[in-house]
Amino acid sequence: MPWPVDPSEAEAADPVLPAGYSMRPLEWADLPAVHDLEQRLFPLDAWPLSFFEEELSHAVPEHDGGTRAYRVVVGPDAGPGTATDTVARMEAGTEAEGEADAGEAAGVVLGYCGLMCVPPLADVQTIAVVPEAEGQGLGTAMLQWMVAESGRRRARDLLLEVREDNPRAQALYARYGFEHIHTRAGYYPGDPAGGTGARAGSGRVDALIMRRRLV
């Protein structure tokens, strides 16, 4: 007979994703794919593989001292002409007989997120979605999961840092109750010539600290 689940150890439920997409815990076997995406999506300040390995080593049960929780979103190949076309066919109900649908093709890592929680504070370590899979609600689902998981772990506030030159991400966070509470000057590397959002002549970009109260 299985042991009853301790409510304090139960994970927050994963948000509902579109058909063909799913969210699951990050596994060691995912690290090469995640690191490849990291280098592609954040060329100026990508985490080295060792950072991901260190983070995942702390993603153990809370009763064993775990302070991290990571998820990946997987789905159909998001290469040109595949992900968007597959989803469109699913919505229209026009898949050819015998053709693999998005659910059967699921397995490609399209996004990832990570959370650190040491109550009463939780912190978004990372969140990313490949551009080819944007518009499917994947980033929103990961953010919703981190908010829920932070609350389950008894955090009172969830914090994150976002580049000043990323208004799209700022708007997403604001929609989910995050407010700008502080600016960390020149925190991120930027265009050495000083592009949009960069501090004049420094090639650095400010980090906006945003907070969502959970209690």
C-alpha cells in the first residue's frame, strides 16, 4: 500500500498547455539541449553548463534540503514550417490520416524555467522560450507554475530580474502582478557600442527588480 503524500512535499499542479505541449521536471538528460538554447537565446550572458548542473543538484526534495525547482516545456519540433503548421492543422482538424500529431511528436525542449525558494523569499532563476514557439502561452504557463510553486513552498514574495531593454517580458510580468521595486544599475552586459537600454558609454544594461506578493 503506498504511503500517503505529505502535502508539504506535493508539487504545484502544472498549468494546462495547448494540445501537443507538456511541462515536466528538468532532468539531467535535458541539460545539453537546455544549454544549447541558453547560448542561443542569451548570447551576451548565457549561463555556462556548470551553472545548470549546480542548480539541478539542488533540485531535490525539500525534506532533503532542496531549494530549487526546474521545469521544461516540450512539444513538437519548432523549426521553420513545423510547429506553427502542426498546431494550425490540429485546430482545424485537418491532419492527414496516419500523420503524427503534435502530441505524438512531443519531446523537443521548447522552454525552461527555474525557481529558488528559501522562505519567505522565492526568486525566478531563469525563464526562456524559443522564438519559434512564442504565442502558444508557454512562457505564461511557466510563470504561473513558478507563482504557484512559490506559494506552496510558503514564500511570501516572488522576485525576478529583467533587462531594462526587454519591455515585452516586463509587460508579461506586470500582467501577473509583478511590480518594479528597484533598479540594479549596469547589471547585464550589453552592446559594447551602447544600444537601446544600455547605459550611455558603458555597454551595460540595467536590471529591473520586480516583485509579486504571494500573501
